[in-house]
Amino acid sequence: MKPQYLLACLGWLLLISGCTAVPESAATVPATRMVGETATAATTLPAHTPLSAAVTATLLPNSTSALMEAPMLPAAAVRQTQAALVAVYTPLPSKTPTPTATPFTGPVWPILFAGVPCVSGHFYCTDPERHEPMQWYQVYSDGSGFRSVDQLENPDMVIQRIRFSPDGSLMAYWAASSEHRHLFLADLNNKNPIELVVVPAEQGALMQGFDFVPETNCLVIWWSDIQQVAEFETVSVEQVCPGHAEPQELGVFELPFRSGGYLLSPQGDAFLAHSRNRDQNLQLYIQKIDATSPPLFLFTSEDELAFLSPRRWQPDGQAIEFILNRYHSLSYDQAAITKYAISRDGQTVESYLLVEDAPFGLCCDWSPDGREIVIALLDRPSEINGIYVFNLEDASWRQILPGFQLDRGPIWSPEMP
């Protein structure tokens, strides 16, 4: 089982407090890193329709688990538990952080997530077959201000992904209804959202990511057509804007097999992607949108126990930062965590060993100031499940919200109304 499915298991062992990041020299960069090598040549392709009904998406098989003997709580009771938690946890958000058990100084940022509370005596935090309704919440990174975000609730569809505009005034979200998938653009109140894309549910699986085009209210979308017999995937990049009936195609690319996600550059001229090929080798690369040049490889590793998470562009768009989690064994209970920064041209590499023997890996989202990483720990006892924040400056952990099983997020967000 890969650690992305474990999602940073056993994060409650907070044994790394006080560790100091140790800088590495260029000579210590793993020998498996290659710059500008093994790039797959991009090919000029015929006109490509990413939503072709002839293309079927490959979905991961559902995981199985042993039957739980504890009784299941009715959905109505779960809703009552959610309301009770909101009522007693803290008053409405305040810009003045409330005291927390773990001393914390620094910027306080909102964190958005969706999930259900753990219920004592029931298996809502460990049973993957549960069908209780999830709800959206916000909490601050110091553990204060926990509350529900009701404008994201809709009985007719479930939000699956959210992205916020760079200025924090707009949000775009991908939502699932019973038969369709929808891409909406809205303000933070979610009043009168604009539907930009609607496709049948089976075609919605081809949408692999979306992001805001810088300084606009337009979105760029990645549609993936994975070729099961080839060592590449065909990715078509489109731009959709409110008020325009038809999308604008920005390019069609052949990229290394099975990309794991895309991030648009701050300039909007290229995107960062990562993948793992058929040999399970990690690949991190940049593809320019307006060029037919092959992708520029920034990093690769042949270690099947290594994972890249999370990743981000630096604000000026001239470098990439990511975390490399390198596990010691198949038990995934011990990891070396290293921070990398690689220039956009791939010629400059900096790396810092953060933790040598962590009992977990890192995910999920980088804070706006680049100082912290927010993480969800799942499928553990209720007092351990929840949201943690990892401080990159001193390699320390703090738990900011216990007792939740997360279904979406956590992600850093603007202040939700």
C-alpha cells in the first residue's frame, strides 16, 4: 500500500519537535536526479476532443476492509454531532487568535476542509464504507475559529475540488451531481455561481485539474486521455471564461505516463506536473503551454518508496519547491523528509534534510507564506484523526483539530464569509 493511501499515518508520534533543518550541499543531491534527460518528445497532434465518448477513464479499484462490529450511527445523529461540535468548540472566527495548548507565534491562516466528526463508540473514523453526509468547515492554523461553511453545502451535488483566485476574491469548484460533473465559478459567498463546464459523469473522470489564469477570472483545465498501451498520456489544455460559450484550446501534449497533477505557473505560461511511470520511477517536469518543446525534467528517482508531496511554484515563478518523502521500508512507518528547491531551468538545486527518522510522510498543501504544510491524518483513533500543521523552519508538528475524518482537503483558503 502506498503512503498516499495511508495519508501520513501515525502522525500522532510527535517525536521530531525541536529538530533543525540541515542544509545539504549540491553534492548530496540524489544521484537519481537528472536534468534535461529522458524527456519525451512532444508531437504535433491532430485536433483532439478531450471529452470524446469513445475514451473511457481508468479508475482505481475500490479498497476493501474487514467488517466492523460496532454499531453505525444514523445520519441524523451525525448531523447533531456536527452541530454540537461547532456550538461548543469556539465562537465565531476572530482575527485575534485564542490561546492554544501548543504555543504558537506567526501568521494565522484559514484552512478549509470537508469531513465528518469521529463519534465515540462508532467507526466513522475508520470505516471506508460509511455513507454519512460530509460537511465543509474552516479552522485557523492556530487551532481557533472552528466553524461550518454553509455556503458550500448543496443537497443536489458534492464539491470535489476547490481552487481560489490569487487575490482570494473568487473560487472555482468541481462538483458531482447524480449524472453530471460541473465546474462553477463563484464569489466566496457562492451566490449565483456561473456554470462553466458540464459533462456526463463518466467523462468527468478525464478532468485532471484546473486553475485560475493569472489576473483574470478565466480558468485553465487539463483533460487527460490516458493511453493504456503507451508510455505517455495525451493532455489537452483549455481555457474557459465566463461569458464565452466555447473553450479556447491552449495546446495538446504528450506527457510522461500517468501524471499525478498539474500546477499552473504564476505567469500562466507553463505548468508543473509529476508522474510515476510503469517502472514506478518518480518524474517531476515543466511543460510550456505555448511551445512544442518536450517537457523539461527537473527531478527523477528510481526509489519506489519515495514520494513527492506537496509541490508548489515560488511566487515569482522562477523556481519549484517540493517535499521528498523517502521511506525506509514497506511498512511506511519511518521516513526521511527533504525539502527541495529547483530553478525553473533545472540548473540550480538546493536541498535541506528536515527530518531523518519521521514516523510519517508529508502532504497536503503549502501555506501562502511557504513556512508551513497542512496535513490530514486519517483512519486512526478519534483523538489522533484530524488536522496537523508541520513547521518547515523548525521541523515541528502541532495538532490543530482532533476528532475528524476528512474527505476533502485540507487546503489553505481565504477568509470564508
